[in-house]
Amino acid sequence: MDGEFNGNKARKLEYFLHAGLGGIKRVVSYGSSQSNAMYSLSVFAKMKGLEFHYVVSNLSTNLAANSIGNFKFALENGMKIYIEKDRRARARALAYELAGLKEGEIYGDDALNLMDGSGRNGSNLSKFNERLGFAGTNLSAKNVPNSQAKIAPNLQNLGRENLNKFDEQAELADVNSTECISHKNSNFEKFADQTSSNLPDAQDCFIGDSLFINEGVWQPQAEAGFISQASQIERWAEAEGKGGDIFLPSGTGTSAAFLAKHVKFDVFTCPCVGDADYLKSEIEALTPNSKARILPPPKKYHFGDLKPELYQIWREVCEQTGIEFELIYDPVGFLTMMANLGAFKNEILYIHQGGALGNISQKLRYERKFKEMR
């Protein structure tokens, strides 16, 4: 995976990238307004010739007036943006609405089964099905709140083709933030015996002709990309005569959970969204009894925090390596890794998070807050 479709979010979408999606007309998702997943989904949808509908909880007035970074490029890829406080509920309801389905309505036969590759341009995913056991997925519909939103007037400069009106006025927030939405209380249905992953009924991804993707691509189908990544790492290690411990920072923990499941090396991670308990609950929901080891950051950082030490370590590592790292997850990862060196028994293989396109907006936020960092 290279070019504009890269990073761990692209890994999470590998299953769908290789799937035939005949009958699917759109992707519907939700998250923050500078999300790496948002941009990756916009690229994916464009590649597949699908519409992309995306719900945010808020949109800063500054970003609305001057779109940059992931948000700007996602809009250019055709993203249609919606604003609603309960972004997940709105996105779920939107997937039903756009598919012409009502709450609780079952799926049509031709929209039901992507998993065996039939009816989706003939694409065969048996190589993944055997490993992931997706054939047993329960795709029954669930009740979804039908909340509605309205785009504020000062967003008109984004282009009306990308804006969609609803009934209620959404409030614009000056601070762009992401909530930690825990799935630990969801009702889980087990897949077939080939996999230990659990899929919450409320997160079935095929809703008629809509493909519904959770925030951060937190879902079992993401496992496919990390099967291939684990294989690539092991081939590289064998060719180079190296072993080691693997480290990568986490949001929902999807990457760490599935990589730890399939690679023979120890996998370490740290929370960048929420705390260690939140991260553990997310990982355990996907892979019970996960081997991924969670390390504590040296201090608690709220997601997207502007802290001088985060910018400083990011700049130092980029200068020393000649590699541009991502500016939200990676700095927390670097500081956590250095604060927990005693936990590692071998040479450390750090997994780059991709998503450097989002650095454009994050760097500007740092420069506005800390003038000396220009």
C-alpha cells in the first residue's frame, strides 16, 4: 500500500479493497473532522466509484472557513459532510435512509452476502474467509435512532454539493475533539470457530446498498490487512536475520489487536485516545485474550492535545531519521516507548502510522498556540 492510500487505516480497509462491491453504492462513516480514517475512506470510496457520507460531532469555525489537511482533501475526493452531536447514531441512521430502509428492516438478498464474494463483481475472498470465519456473520438490522442535523450557514464556502441539510440546527464548536465511544457494553455475537473476533450486532456493516464503517475502522473485517502485514514483517525479519519487539500507538487498538494475533513477535502499544482501560476494552472486544501488551504513557494526554513535549519529540525524531511521522499518535508513542524501555527485551520495530497528510492542520494548530515553534 503506497501513494495516497497508505498507513494503518489503509491496512484496515484491505478486506474491502479486494472485495467485489457490486450493489454497494456508498460508504457511510463518522469520526472527527481531521481523522486519518476519514481521508482514507474518501480515497477508498473514490477508487471504488462510491459516494462517501461522513458525520462529525462538530466542525470548528476556522476549519469551516479554511479547509485544510485531511478535511480539505477528503472534500476534494467527494466527501459529503454532516454535523450531528451523536455522530455515530446519525451515521447509522443515515446509512439506512440512503439505502431506502426503515429501522429494523431486514436486508435484501442481493445486499446480504459480501463475505463469499458472490454478487459483488465475482470477487472471491475465500483466502480471507478461511482465516477470519466471516461466513457466520449475523447481518440482521437493529433499531437506530433517527437523529437529524443541519449544516450551519457559515459552511457554505465548502461547496453546496458537499453539504446536506436536515431539520435541526447543529452547534459549531471552536475546538475539534473526538469522543471515546466504548463498545464494551454492546451485545456481541460470536463468529465461526476460525476466529476469536466478536462483532457487535449494532455494527454490522452492510445496510442494503450502504457500507457502514465504524470510526477508526474498528471492526473484524480489518483483520485481513494485519494478516498480510504480519506475513510481511516475518518475511522481512527472516531475510534480514532479525527478530524483535513491535511497538505502535493505538486509538481503538484495532491494529495492535490483530497484528498481535497473527505475528510471532511480541506487540506493544499505548493509548492515544482515552486511557488504558478504554484501550483494553476495545482490544478485547475484537480479540479476547489478546497478546497485545499495553504500556502507560508518561502522562495522560487527551486526544489531539497540543503539548510542547509532543511537538518537540516529533520534530527531533523526524530530523534524526529523515522520515516524516504522524503528529498526533506517533509523538505519544515515542514518549511512551522511551519511558518504558525496560519492558522490551529485544530490538524495537516501530510501526509508522501513516496519515502524515493530517500534519498540515496539526502543525498550524501548534504554530498558532506556540509562536516559538514556527
